Amino acid sequence: MSIRDTLKDIVDNVEGALAAMIMAYDGIPIDEITVPQSGFDLQSLSVEYATVLKEIKRAAELVKAGAMEEVSITTNQTRVALRVLNEDLFTVLIMTRDGNFGKGRYLLRLKGYDLARELA
Amino acid sequence: MSIRDTLKDIVDNVEGALAAMIMAYDGIPIDEITVPQSGFDLQSLSVEYATVLKEIKRAAELVKAGAMEEVSITTNQTRVALRVLNEDLFTVLIMTRDGNFGKGRYLLRLKGYDLARELA
């Protein structure tokens, strides 16, 4: 399955999913799938979350909490799951506040192995 | 229930919990309960996670993702849940990688109302 198909598969199978993407730590989006009219500025979102993830990675290493695997952020409007793929890339799943977050995180983890292989 | 008792209640009732604390965004720990020999440098951890949370709050507002409620960070060794209490304070629950994360996040949310009231 291509990278885009895998992302589409995640978005299609998670209730409330708005977008899925693969991003580099420098904020460059590698590939993305967005539900029409999701209303998100994926461009600025990707740059912002890349900054956040770099900051968390640094902090986790500093306090010897181990290597970062997953970060999830819940606001009053959205839920976002970020998952590390490799040294350079991570996946992002953006969902509505009432979406199926458990399934979203599960599929992100499961498909992460395929994506990491595709991108290796 | 006092703040410390509420924190102790969370740690005692979540399998794999290592520490629970209330912190200010400037990195000052307000109160904390740690399991003996948890092996964490809570001092530096609190400062680092406060920085991370401020960064996420800023990013979420910037991309209009709404007001931050909860952040969770999974590494290969630990799981950390951070939950906003009010404008100034947030709670942190640090757990082992295989702890009961669902219950931990649930109790943090549930007890958050008590804590916010105590601290108001």
C-alpha cells in the first residue's frame, strides 16, 4: 500500500478523523490526506506541531524519560495524536473532540510499521 | 480532601503510577506525591514539562485548535499525562510504560475538578 493509501485508510476508518499526515521534524509535510472542509490550516499546523514535538523530544531526553514514541494533545475542539516513525519523520492524526481517539491511536501505531518500512 | 491527599489518592489507585504533582506554568511545583525509589528527578522534570506545556498551549492557540485540556507523552520507559487545571496550574501524572494509563487519565480528569476547587 502506498503512503497516501495508508493515510487514507486511517482517515477512512476512524470516526471523527479530519486529517492524517507524515511530517519531518523541520516542519516539512511529506504527505497528507484531509477530509474536505476540515477547516484546518495544515500548513501552519504542521510547522507548529513539529516545533512542539522537537521540544518534547529534547525534554524527554533531558530528564532521561526515555525515547519519545507518542504524544497526544486534547483541546476543547480537537484531539491530535503524533507518533514517531523514525529519526526524521512522524505521523499526525487530527480528529474532532468526540472522535474515536482510541481507535485512531491504535491504527496510527499499527500502520506506523508499514509507513516506516515504505519510507525507509 | 486536601490537595496532597487527592494526589496520593490518584497515585495509590493507578497501577504503575510513579508520581503525581501540581505545577505552575513557570515550572514551580506546588505539591507532589512520589512513590519511593521512583528514580525521577522531579525538579528538572517539572521545569521541562512546564516548558513543553507552554509551547503546546501557544501552538494550539496559534493554529486555532482551541484551548488545551490534556497532553500525554509516551516514551519507551514512561507515560506522562498533563492536565490543565486553570490559567496558572496543571496536574502531572507520571507512570511506568505498562501502567494503567486509561485509569490514570480518567482519575486525573475526575479529581481535576476537586483540585481546581481547592486551589481556586
